[in-house]
Amino acid sequence: VGDGEALGDLGVIADIPRTASVKSLNRLATLVVPTSLFREAMQALGVVYEGYFKDIFQRRLFFQLAPDISRDVSTTVFNRIAKLSRIEKVAAGEVLYKKGDRDGRLIVSPGEVELSVGKQTELMTGPTVVGECEIFLGGLGKPAQRLHSAKATIPMDVLIIDADVTRGIPVIEDNARRLIRTRQRSIYQDLPQLNRALG
């Protein structure tokens, strides 16, 4: 988190327990705003935890819960992703995408997802992200063909994000690159196209 970032706003506005721990890495000056004053300021701006803003905060929290893609992402980026994403219900066994699709989406799943590459399958425990290869494959507005398939193993809500929204955000690209390299040791080992895409 960098200079000028607001921390703890979601918990105060939504009146929910903290979803993260915060620790300073060096000496710094902070401004602590009392809960009542912050809520009063947000109400004056029309930002209350109802309707549109509640939906945005829920999508932001959804994204934050998947550490393999959200690690070190700033509040500003969280908010942008939340505005441009959507939540969809999926059934157990529902295909999220299949090899050859050109949908260009990242999917954050709170539950288990099965990835398949050829005859090889692997269960990914949630919360996690799938479709992260889309950040590197294809170009802006031109989704590449999927290299593998993914399906939900349980009924759940998932967060859908267009890969173009996250493309070009260095911290998300770094997180996705790290995740792909981890998965290359197992399920992605037969996908040499990823080595070229990652550079």
C-alpha cells in the first residue's frame, strides 16, 4: 500500500470485522479518522453501504479474498476492479470455460475449481483465481484461445472480471505470473505456450 492510501474504509462503512491486518514497514505519519466522523463524511458524499455501493464493496471484498491475484494491490485498483466486475451464480459441475473458448475473463472462485489440461485434472482450492493466463495471452480487446478448461465443483457465486481490466497493472501481472509459474510445476506443465507469453 502506497502513500495516500485509505485503509480500513470498507470495514467502517460496511460495519463488518476487519478483513486484513495492517503493519507499517517503516516510520510514517498517519491520519486516523474516528468511525463516526468517517461515516458522517461518507453520508454527506452519498456513499452509504446500500444499493450500488454495497454491490461495489462486496465485489471488492470478493477480489481481496483471493490472495494469489490480489496480493499487494492498492485500494484504488481494488475499487476500479470492483466497479468493472460482476458476480454470477454457478452450479456444481458447471463449466466456467473450456479449451478453445475466447471469452477473455478472469474468474475469482471462493470454492473448489477443477482445472483440466488434456486428460490431466487438478483441484484448485478456493478462494483462488482461474483464467489468469488471459492476462498474458492475446491482446487488448482480442482474447486468445483458452489452453485448458475449468469447472466449478460446488454451487457458488464467482466474480467475473474482464482480463483487459487487469492487463497493464504491474502488481496484478506479477501476481498472475507467480501463480502461473506455480501451476506450471503441475497442471500447466504441458503448456509451453505460457513460457512464450510470460516472456
